[in-house]
Amino acid sequence: MVDETIEADYHETDGERRLRFARDGQTAVVAQNIDGYAMVAVRRNATGTELERYYGFDMALDHAAELLGVDPAALPVPDEAADMGM
């Protein structure tokens, strides 16, 4: 069940696709190269240090949820970001 207290937004830059989650002052970002074929990285914020890389989007979401202290199923994933990961 999606948690209504979690904000999610999707943004593309010249080099990356970024999915940002925010809850209670904490953020987690899942990022992938703009071409969409590389591993996804998890960071605390959009330009922060990479914490981990994953082949699977689900594993990256698990890590993002852990950083926010929520169940992965609670993360609202915008349609534009649903195809991230390999």
C-alpha cells in the first residue's frame, strides 16, 4: 500500500534519470543514466555520494525504502520511472 506521506518526483537531466523520494525531512534518490540501460544508483540526494548500485530497480527501491524507514511497497513510483533498472 502506497504511503501518502511520501513525496515522489521524477526528473531527467542531460545525463541522468532521477527518482527522488522524501519523507519526514529525509530523502533517497534512485538514479540511472539517461539512456536507461545502466545499473541504478542509490543516493541520499540528487548530487550526493553514491551509496550502492543495483541491476534491479526493485533492489534499489528496497534500499531507498530502508533509508526512509518505510516498506518498499509504500513508495509511490511515478509512471515515468517504472522502467528504471536493467
